[in-house]
Amino acid sequence: MIEKILETYDDASFMKADGFDNAIIGVDEVDMRLIYSVSKCIDILKKDGMNYEEAREFFDFNVSGSYVGEKTPIWCYDDF
């Protein structure tokens, strides 16, 4: 997905979350920010050896809880 996005929006600069390229699900075209699936991010962390609770806590504290400016990615909470 990230390759298609970079190809489509070649003049835009995006803030990426390291290690979560496979969790990208789209682009906010208004602010030009990447949109990530939270459930896919959790799955990536689980593949790295964390259980669900550890992955969720890590994600909430270290990933989605980080503000890095106007280009901070959007986190789509899709794990209902």
C-alpha cells in the first residue's frame, strides 16, 4: 500500500510510523496524513512476540500516544 500511496502522491511528504507499513489503509487527502489500522498494528506487534494485552499497551503508550506534529498519522480504531 505504501508504494502505491507514494507513487500517487509523489509531491507529498508523509510521516510514517516505523515498522507499521503493512498497517496503512489509506490517506487523509485534506491534511495529507497516512491512516493506519489499529488492529493491523496490534497484529504486527503480536507477530513480534507480544500477547494482545502487551501489544495494545505498547501501541497505546508508544505509538498512538505520540504526537509528532501536523503530519502525525491517523489511527483508525477498527477492532470492535
